[in-house]
Amino acid sequence: MIWNIPNILTIIRILLVPVFLVFILGPDFPSRLASFFVFLTAAITDFLDGRIARLFNQRSEFGKFADPLADKLLVAAALIAFTGIPETRIPLWLVLLILGREIGITLLRVLAIHKKSAMETSRFGKCKTAAQMTTIVAVLLLLIIRAWLSENSAVTAAPDAFWETLSEGAFWGSLLAWLPLILASITTALTVFSGLAYLWVNRKLFARRCSP
């Protein structure tokens, strides 16, 4: 059944993606703050749908496919939006590596469904998800703080020197300025590695079925 509580929460998470994009692309403090709460709401629905599905035995084929797809859409929306915000310093090619992995695993899930085979998970998958969520939340918080300080302080430095001027110190200012890129780089490495691990543990899906 599609219309159960876990699947409805999944659909809500998908619908929140464009709402998140509208707010995160706004440069002012209220927009950035709203984007954080929209993302947090979407993350809560992700936390709840799986637990409700297990608790009330409401698992479905739709949920097995749509739930991870909704997660990937939310993460992709956030990371792509960050590349359009100059102060994050996150390049598009880095995000494309992450998206390439996610698309590849999604196609692998489709292949598993087509072959009516269970897809094995990798222990690195949870590390990848935790890294992605941590990076997104950290960058959102930095953008919120930066927007608030820009609107409520006398700092008039160029965008790429904002943190350095505010902190009056090269080390901490540079760390805050480059932190989004550092986190994104670590996340990309974990994401690509976990994708390779998924391919390895599910290599049997690529093998042709032997005739009896």
C-alpha cells in the first residue's frame, strides 16, 4: 500500500526539496534560517518513516525505492545549492562526484528490483550518510551565522575575506572560510569509497544468470 504513514512522510520530504531551495538561495538571514528548519523537518521525516514502517510493519516496495530516493534528492538539492553560493567555496565538480555515486547506486537498486534480488548494504553507507548530513548542517549553520553577522555588524570586508576580518586572526578566519570546502572534500571521499564498496558487495547483480 502506498498511502501509509511512512510513505506519506517520504512524499512530504520530497515536496520539501523545492521549498528548501527557495529559502537557501535567499542571501538574507531569515531565508537562511528558514532553509535550516526546512532541512531539519525533512531530516526528521527521514528519521520517523523508517521507524514507523518497522514498528507497524508498513514496509512496501514503494517505500524501499522512494525513501532512499527522497534522501538523495534532499542531499543533492543542498549540495548543488551550495555550489551557487560563492562563500562556501564548494566547486561543482566535487558535488558531481557525489551525485554520480548516488545515481549509480539508485540504478543498482533498480537492477536489483528487476532481478528480484535483495541488495546488500555496505557498512560504509551509514558513514557516508552521516558525513553528508554533518556537512550540510555545518554549512547551513555557517551561512546563517554569516548572514546574521553581515546584517548586524559593521564588517564591510569583501565576501572572500569576511571571516578573516571578523575574527581579526588569520588562522581561525581562514578555517571558517575554508571549512565548507574541507567538509565537502571529506564527504566526497567517503561517498565515492562507499559507492565502490556497494558495487563490490553487490557484484553478483552484474553477473549473468546461468541457465539451468
